[in-house]
Amino acid sequence: MKKRVVVYHNPKTYCWLQQTKKRKNILYGSAGSGKSWSIAQFLLLERMIKADNIRILVTMKTRPQLKKACWNLFNDLIIKYELEGFSMNKSDLVLRFGSNEMYFVPLDDPEKLKSFERINYIWAEEATSLSHLDYLQLDIRCRGENSYGNNQLFFSFNPIDEQSFFKGITDNPTSDTAVQHSTYKDNLHTSDKYIKQLENLIEHDETYYKIYTLGQWATPEGIIYTNWDIVSGMPTEQFSERAWGLDFGYSTNPCALVEIRFAGNEYFAQEHIYETGLTNPDIIRKLESIIENKSDLIIADSAEPKSIEEIKRAGFNIHPCRKGKDSVKFGINAVKSYNKTHITADSVDLIKEKKSYKWKEDKDGNILDEPLKFHDHLMDAERYLIMHFKTLTEATIIFLDSDKAEHTEDAEWNILNNENEDAWI
């Protein structure tokens, strides 16, 4: 095996993992603290490589979440450290090294989970989504013979819901449980831009500052979107139109692409890109592999005219959104005006953003009439496109009704006539 250079994102957490002998281990704290990286490094370097006859189970609530957040992380680490001797079963999500096996099994497949009887280590990521029954079931499964040491369970999460049973565990751990709290300050590789983003939350939202900056328990209020569900996939026939929303990003903020298919007064949404570090040529290559018909409409962030022009020159039907005073609230109302939003189960980050997109709060906990700018890139991309189509719908209604055409002074009418540029999104 080649010599590897290991970069520990959070040395404090990694050392804690090496030293803890407790059966149940809770790792919680702020965003960007390196919890997930530390656990993945520990299981890979200290257990898969150094031990023998070990079985590890990695789990999250759904398979798409698990594949994107955990499976990809382990594969990236294997490549990063140039580790040899690993075999990968991509269809079943299994890693093997010598006599050791690592299985990636979602909690929404309980029958498959029950088939595992001899497990030595379990890692549950984003564990606040677990029910108490899930927690007990995992504890039961972690009972394989282990000559290397104690069988152990690891649970990692941001403390986002005070109603979670994990709060009682972190406040009063039992004798077989260890708790470790960390923040972005413990991560040696958190970028300055992301640190600034986290620390600026104090100016915009007390609750999210507690959760994502300090890593303290809090429950968000004022969630913006509630009328949505999760579906297995996009409709293949029963939809009237397909279009795309695009929000640009690069270093700290990801580039986000969402596909929308309209079906009456409902629409289906699927995330296709959510990635940092993409140049315009990178984005164009991805669009060419994703969008079959270049005539499909793309509505993109107007703040990037150069990027829009480059994508247009590549043959895509891309146009800028328009922004102005109250345009964000106007767009949110357009999204809410649909009877239902259906999000595909593989849209991991879209679901995460939808769940957490909220109105700002002041320091007294009062809800403000402005959304919080934090983890909202797919929300922006969705809003650009929905607002465009909602405006077209309003235009049709207005032009079909001559009386309204003569007398209406609402925002949509001004928008359609370009008399109120600020009303555009």
C-alpha cells in the first residue's frame, strides 16, 4: 500500500474517536465542524484498514441521502489517500477490504436492515431524522463478535430540533454513552468565506445562529414552504411543460440546477446540480449531459450576465430572471400559489433546503417578512423559474379579460408591460 498523507479536518474530534470506548457515541455541533469527515476517516483508517473480520454499517434515512453524503465521502477519501486493496459494489453500496466489509443501508428499507446480524460498528449520519425505534433497532443490530475491541455506534447531527430524543441524551448521557460537541472553529479547513457566512447569521436569525454557528439545540420557526411531498420520480407523460432554474455559485456557494415539470396547478421538481467549484465550461458540459433538448427554457440568476451569455452561445435557451424591490417575496408567493409541489426522493439538497427555508427572526424571536439567506441556492433557482411561468399565466388571464386589461393595476400587470422593473424577480 502506498504511503498516504492524511489531512485531519478536525484533529480534536478524530482523537476523541480514537480514545472513546463507550458503546454509543454522539457527535453534534455546528455546520462545518468536520464531524462527518472525522467519523469517515476514523472508520476507514482505524477500522477497515487496521482491523480484521469487521463489519460496518453506515446509514441515513433514505438511499439517495446515504449515497450522496456517505458513500461518496468514503470513495473520495479512498481516492484522496490513494488507498489500495478496496473493492466496491456500486449497485449494492458495499466496500470491502480484506476480511472487512462496510455496508450502506438506508433506514427506509427496514427489512434489509433486519437482515444484518453481525455488525461491529454503526454510523448514522443526520441522526436527528431517526425515530427512537430506529435508534433502538440499530442498537440491537450492533452485536457482532469483535476481537479488536468494543462494538460501537456513532450518531452525528446538527442540533436542529429540540424535540428530538437526542437532546435528552446530549444533556444527560447514560453510562454507556459519550458525547462530543464541536464547532467550525475546531475544523482546520473551514474556508474564511464560510466562516463569515456562519458568523453573519447572528445579524439575521438567532435560531439558525444557535444551530449552525454555535452548534446549540434550537427549533426553527417560520418555515416558508410546507405544502410539498416526496415522490419516487418525475412524471414521464402527464405534464404540460418542462423547464429549468439555474443559480450560479463557485467557491462557497454551489451552482444549483433544478428541473420543473408542470402538471395543472401542481409541479414536480428534481435537483440535477448542486456543486461548488464549477467554471462556466464545467456548467456547460454538465448541462449538455443533463438537458436533452437545448430549446428547453432555462431561467438563470441575472447577477451573472457573462455566464448567461456563454451558456447561450453554447446553444441553450437561457434567459435572465429579473430582480428588484419585493421581488423575492413576490416569487415566494408565486411558488406558494401552486396547490402542491412534488420533489423527487433523489433530490437530497433540494429536500434539505425546502425543509429549512425560513423567514428571518429578530433577536426577540419575532418573525420578519424576509427570507433568511442561508442554504437557499435551489430555492432561488426554483423561484426564478416559477415566477417566470406564474407571470406568463397571469398575462394570459389578463389578456383574455378585456375589463381587467383596462383597469388592473396589480403587480403582474405592471410587470408584463415593463412599467415596474422592480416587481420582476
